[in-house]
Amino acid sequence: MTSLVLASASPARLATLRAAGVEPSVLVSGVDESQVTGLPPAGLAQRLAELKCAAVAAGIGAGPLVLGCDSVLELRGEALGKPADPDEAVRRWRTMRGRTGTLHTGHCLRDTVTGQEATGTGSTVVHFAEVTDDEIAAYVDSGEPLEVAGAFTIDGLGGAFVTRIEGDHHNVVGLSLPLLRDLVAELGHVWTDLWDRR
């Protein structure tokens, strides 16, 4: 069995991997996301994923694969991460409602034995519902939008506010399983060897 370290505090990423049969160790990178500026949304997501992967891989010995991920919502060309506070979340949802955005998730996978790295960005188009001001207020009061890139989820309370997606739905949760499988293969490993068969 090949072991995996997830360089992310995201419970949604962990749950996605577990549902796919993978039981990773979790080590949070501590990367300051505000240090990276001036990149387009997809490039920003990818660069942050690489930094998170590198930070965690530097602190562990040779053996496991290390996965860093980062998600950014692109809306009208602007990169949107986690909202800073409830007021920003409300403003953002008033802008997002009835519109279409693209959720980019950068992935960086490093083999700590060989030092090789494989990277890729998944992009999924998200169509947002025409939610009311009252729905926005209730959603922001729940606290959920403050914890996630783009201020929404599809696997939680926000799922009712997304009318349609185009692409891999796992990517919107924060980790594209088909892309990760490709990255695992690129590094010479077999996806099913990551399955936890205990």
C-alpha cells in the first residue's frame, strides 16, 4: 500500500479521499496564502498548492506521497478565496447570485522517495442560483461560507444554491479524484495501491 499525506486542513478534501478508499495522514502546511499575489486565478490556485506541498514535504522523511491543494473561485476574472468576514461573504453572494463562476483547484503531488513532482489544475464551471437577500443572510449566519474558497459549498448547506456544474464535482469540493489518479500514475504509482484495505 502506498501512503499519502494530505497537506490541507480541509475536512471536505479529507472526506473526499476517505470516500474514495484513501485514508491519508493530515499535516497542515501553515503557508501564508496572502504572500502570493499578481497571478491569474488558476495560476494562483496552482502556486498555492505547490507551496503547501513543498512546506509539508520538507518536514517529513522519505516514503509517502504528499498532496497539496488549493481552490480559488474565478468570477468575472477576479480570484476569490475565503471571505474575510460575514460582510464580505454577503457582498460576494450578492455578486455571485444568478451568475456563473469557475472553481479552480490546484494539485501538487510529490513523491518523497524520488523527489519527483506532478502538478495539475482542475477547473469546474459553477452556476449559482438567484438566491434572495434573506437566503444569503441565513447562509452567511450559518458560518459555512466563511470557511471555504468562493464562499460556497456543494456538499453542505450551499448545495441548494448551485443550480448546475460543468466538470468534475469533486473538484468543487476541493480535490479532483480523476486528476489526482492521473498525477499518481505520472509519478509511477498505481491509484488502487492507495486504497486502505484494513
